[in-house]
Amino acid sequence: MCVLQDNESVLLQALENHNDPQTNSVRKAGEVWLIHGPSSFVPAIEVHIERMQKSHPLAEQEGIYVRDLKSG
């Protein structure tokens, strides 16, 4: 069981096709999605936890580069 705080999230990947009871949707094998806190989460057998991450607070003058996973 994962308990997520307000500033935490968990990145998940589906290992098999299955119904996701938390979002009431069908997840296909290989699909990747993010669950944001605050919440509690019990991963299904068909789900792999890629990583847990925390938010990165930025000042007004700061920025962050984000890379697209498909196009790089």
C-alpha cells in the first residue's frame, strides 16, 4: 500500500491489460500513468511501480526542462 502526501506522486506501468478500479478505466499493457497525492493506493498485480517522486517547488524566476518520452 502506498500512502501519498500532497507533494508526492507515483509513476505506474501496466504489465497486462486490466480494469483499473481507482479510475474506472481499462489499462493496456505498457501504458504508463501517474497518480497524484494526497491519496492511498494499493497496486494491482498487473501493475509495476516505476518510481515514486516528489514535487519540485520553483521560485518565480526559475524553470525546468521536460523531455518528451516519445520524441526525446
